Amino acid sequence: MSSEDKPFFDDPNAALREIAQNPAAYAHYLADFNRVVLDMQAKLEILQRETRVHCRGTRVEGDKMGQAFLRSFPVEKSLNDILKNLKSISSGLEKSAHKRHAHDEKVKEVKRQRKEKEQIKARKDNPPLQAAPESSGQQGVQSPNMGYGGPTSIYNLDRRESA
């Protein structure tokens, strides 16, 4: 049996493996989940509002002020907790897609940096040959801007004027 004759779904994780390897497919897959979560969230918000109206409006004869609210509070709290969890799931899905993309960018950046370091190291190991700089006729006179060749401490000034 050749690989073309094999059904694609012999390995149930093959499709997810392909998605995990491609950041665009990963983001698209998580966006599908996010759409489902946002749709559930919208429907549960409507359910929450309707449940609140119904439960707070259900009064029993002899209720004192606020007893209907106290009876409805556990139901409202459970729906609020679910909505809070759905919002965190939604933001987590978005964050995961961004982090997956950032991971690929980081990998590309690391490859580029390592390549640059290799090139710098190769240049250090094998510096290109350069012609010696031509000096002017005044070999005994030092230039006013000595750069790295200047004195390193005040004790090395040798008969020079201090600043």
C-alpha cells in the first residue's frame, strides 16, 4: 500500500501536527475556536440577562424586600463565572496565536544573528589584507587627536600639558 492509498486520518494527530508547524494555519485554527467561544459568550450574555430578570422577578407571597434577589444570586453568579472564564479563554486564544507568530519571528531572528556572528568571526579569523597607510613626512610629530593611542592615565602624560 503506497502512501497515496493510505487514508489521511490513520493518524488522528497528523492534521494537528501540520497546523502546529505553520503559524498562519495555527492562527486560523485558533480563530475558528475563538469564533465559537465568542458566539457562546454572546448567547450566554443574553441568557444571563433573561435569567436575572426572571429570577429577580419571581416573588413568593410573604417575601420581604431583597429576598428574591438573594435567591437569584447563586444562579447569576454561576453564569457570571462562566462568562468570565469564556472571556479569559478568548483572550488566551488570541494571545496564543500572537505568541506562535512571535516564536517564528524569533527563530528567524536567531538564525540571522547567528549567521552575522559567523561572518564577523570569519572576518576576525581571516582579516582582509590592507595596504599600509601612507604617513606624512612628519614622523616625529604626533597628531592632535590620538584616539586609542593616547595616554591611558594621568601618570602616562609625559611632559604634556594637562587639561
